[in-house]
Amino acid sequence: MTVSDEGRTPVVSVYVGLGSNLENPARQIMRALAALGEIPDTRLLEQSSLYISKPLGPRNQPDFVNAVAALATSLTPEALLASLQAIETRQGRNRDSGRRWGPRTLDLDLLVYGDRMIETPALTVPHPGIGQRSFVLLPLQEIAPDYVIPGLGALKTLVEECDRTGIHKLDHDTL
Ligand code: 5RY
Ligand code: CA
Ligand code: CA
């Protein structure tokens, strides 16, 4: 490392999960993907297809549209999280109008941050539950087929073991 690198944060590979089930979910996800590309000190590397999925957890809510994006960032996990929350807020996310796990215009989850394991009051990374959730695993597999999720293992194995009912890639006929 050269002297001029002092104080500079390394570039880290990050995966972000996107979800929406209110106010034209597919549009919300497209708009959020564009917004991810505008985060400072961050590049949008890859984006998955959009998937339509039955709600897991509370079931009496609209179907979700989900996707996953790969980013490269020199932001800290906390700074990146703040950027993700600002995008959620811009797209009409109302954090207290919510029953827990209720419908939302946009949910952005920091799924993975390099190989870091993080447990703070604000942030758990890898994101809890991603090892079982088809709406994360299938889009992630599209953009990172050989990926091994830190602490959870090979994506291929997790995909084989997950329940894939109620999830479909969104194509032009489905829209
Ligand atoms: C379970 C419980 C809570 C799974 C379980 C949540 C999404 C969960 C969703 C989403 C789809 C939630 C968190 N067992 N369903 N449910 N997509 N978010 N399809 O983004 F995910 S609430
Ligand atoms: Ca979230
Ligand atoms: Ca979520």
C-alpha cells in the first residue's frame, strides 16, 4: 500500500436485497436499482431479474417483487445502510405505519458486506434468514452462481434445500 492510501477505505463487494409490494412494485424496484447506482463511492456491478413471490411471514398482504444487486463500495457498512434507508424513505417507506413485516413500497436489505460478520443494534450481516429465503437465493444465484455466503455455505446447496413454491421470474407476459 502506498502512503496516499492512508485513511482510504478498501473497496468491498456487497449484495443488496430489494423488495416491494405496494404502489407498482416492479416500478419501485427499477427505480431503486437506478438509485443504488447513484450512491457515492459505490458502483452497481450486477442486477438480477425481477421475481414475483408470495409473501413469507404474514400472508395477508400483496405479492412481492424481489431482486438482488451486487455493488462495490468503499463506504462503511453503517454509511451504506444510511444510504439504503435514505432511498427507502425517498420511495415512500413509512417506518411506523407498519405492523411488523407488513407491506411496504420499498425494502432494501444489506445482505452481505464482503466477508464481514456484523452484529450491532442497527445491523446484522449476513442478513438473518437469507439462507432459507427463495426470494433472496434465486436472484442471488442468477448474478453469483458460485458464491459462498459467509457463515452459511454454498449458494447452490442453499438453493437446492430451499422451498421454491410461489416464486417466479417476472417476464413481460406476467407484467
Ligand atoms: C418467514 C418471516 C418474515 C420470511 C419469514 C419475513 C418479504 C420473511 C416477504 C419479501 C416475500 C417479508 C420478513 N418464514 N416475502 N416477507 N418477499 N419480506 N416474498 O421481500 F421474509 S417480511
Ligand atoms: Ca429491511
Ligand atoms: Ca427484507
